[in-house]
Amino acid sequence: MSTTPTAIATGDLSSFQRLRNFVGAAAFLFIQRSPKLLQLHRNEKSWTLFRIALGIFGAALVVLPLSLWNGWLTAIFGLLLFVTSILMPPAETESATDLKARELGAQTVVGGGEYQQGASPPAPTQLFLSPQNVWALDKNFRALLVIPTRDIKAIVVEPAGDNWLLHIRWGDQQARFCYSGFFAERFARLAQDSIRSFVAPAASAAAKRRSAGV
């Protein structure tokens, strides 16, 4: 009799784990795709049309359902949408991150977790990636670390308690970036895959240059 409850509990835990993983993956996919959605905010015409459409939709929700039972709830929601469309900030044609990426010649920007430089406290970073360099910049876009892409030998992601660590090795040096939170592993692996996409072409180009010099 003692084995049956155990089997049921294991099955429930497995189902819960699968559900949690599915929800986590779906939420992470939305977050990962959100930068593309936010490009709307950087297109002045599209952003203006979006605000107008939101305002019209909100006004329609205020006027049309008033004759319905409990229509005032929908009207309040519509009023909120209408006010939101008015209070929305104007289009941002280019963010500070975009400007910095252009200045550095970076093609991709990903979260870098926290990086500790020497005796300084750990600081949140962004990784700016290019075929030439990987820059780790803090929130003020100050360079904490610059890694030549062609010199990168290994990019390893591993768990550390509740956190996940991204190790980058180049030459005889190593840097460690710590990711925390519910999506720590996914953000660490996203950075790992993004850096690898630049390392492979850089290594191939270096091999071709060595072959040509021989």
C-alpha cells in the first residue's frame, strides 16, 4: 500500500515539472522575442499608428458596451486604454544601446549577468558582440572587459547553486559572468550561443590567414 501513494506523488511531481518547464520556456520565448516587438517603438510612423489604433479601440470600448449588462467594466478598461494611448511616450528612433553598439561596431547585444572586475563589487553587464571583440559594459556603458573574439578557446555554462555561470576562456585568461533569477540558465545559454556564432567564423578566418601565410 505504501508504493501506490509514492507512484502517484512522483507522477504529479513529473507533471508539475513539465508544466513549469513549458510555462518557463514560453515566457522566455516571449521575452527573447520582445526586442523585435519593441522595434515598433523605434519606428515613428508605426508607433503613431499604434497609438491612434489603441486610442480608437479604447474609445470604442467606452461607448459601445454601455447598453450591455455590466458594460461599465468594459468601459473602464476602454478608458484606461484611451488614456494610455495619450500618455505613451513618443517614438524612440534609436536607443542608447543602439548608439553604443554602432560606435563599437557590435552586431549583437545580449545580457551578461553580473561581472566582478578585480576588487570591485559585481556589476550588471551587457555583452556587445562582434567578429573582432566581445565587450562587457556596465549600465553606464563603461567597458569592464574586452575579449578578442578570435582568441576565445572555450565558452562554458554551468550551474552554481541557484545561479548559472558563463565562463569565457581566451589565451591564458578567463572571465566569469553570473546569471540569477528564474531564467538564469536560459539567458546564460543564449549568451553562450550568441558568442559561439561569432567565434566560429573568426576561427575559420584566422585559419585561412595562417594557410595563406604558409
